[in-house]
Amino acid sequence: MSDTITTRRSCGGCTTCCKTLGVDALDKKEGEECRYCDTGKGCKIYASRPQICINYACDWLNGAGTEDERPDKTGIVVTRVGNRTTGGLYQIVESEPGLLASPYGKRLVNKGLALPMVVCYCEKGEPPHLIIPSGAIVHRRVLRFMMNGMPYRNEDRV
Ligand code: SF4
Ligand code: SF4
């Protein structure tokens, strides 16, 4: 299974990561909607949004999955950091409780494990779970990230 992503999409009406993931620069916690988020439309401070928001792209935006799997439609945001060659992380975060127990959520976990990459899946309101599959390389950035807390938004924190 390839872990190379090449297609670049557009967020369109999705603002799911603005609710699901933390942004340290705004003191925005995971699971809280950002005060600058215009739900279903975009960012109210787009031109001056923090660098961490500028840098961020979820796995779907980078071309993974089908058009119908845009995070606002599934309620699940996947963030891929690094790669399976040097070691990386496949982070799966649900926006509402129970979504990771769906067939789609389970398929994402299996996809990360099959790469193989360290999989972190985050159920809303629960501590993150980590799975390190056989053959996965654990990069020092991932170790540092695991100590810093999850879920996270981009590589600036690792
Ligand atoms: S979750 Fe992905 S598609 Fe949705 S707004 Fe964030 S980066 Fe864009
Ligand atoms: S500042 Fe904008 S892009 Fe960043 S989390 Fe808030 S709404 Fe989203």
C-alpha cells in the first residue's frame, strides 16, 4: 500500500479540523470550536490565521480517500506526519463520540496499521490510544509528540 499522497484538494465548506484539533497559538483546546470558525464556511481571520493553521493539511486534503470522505461528512480527521520509511504517525480524531466505532473509523485504523505507521486514535473525551504495528519505525519526533500530548495539528509541535 502506498503512503505517498500527491493530489491536492480544497477544503470547500469543511471546517472540521477547526473544531477537532488544538491550536496552541489561540489557546484553543482539542474538541472546542475555534472562535474564528464560521462553521461550514471557513475562517473569519483567514488572511491573518496562525502559521500552524496555514501549514496544516489533513490527509483528505492531501488526496487520501474518496471525495465523499471529506472530514465534515465523516466527522473524522486524519493527520499524517512523516512516512513509513523514516517513521511517522497516522492520527485519527473523531469530532463526535462513537464515530471511530463505525466501519469507516475501523477501516482508517486498519489503513494506518497496514502502512505500517504508528496509529494514534482519539475518541472524543477519552485519552488517545496508540498502536505500534510490527515493522513500524518510531521516529524520535513521534516519541516527543507522545510526551507533549495529543491530538495535534501539525509538525510544529514535534
Ligand atoms: S479537516 Fe481537512 S478538509 Fe476539513 S478544513 Fe481541515 S484541512 Fe480542510
Ligand atoms: S484560526 Fe481559522 S483556520 Fe485556525 S483553527 Fe481558527 S478558524 Fe480554523
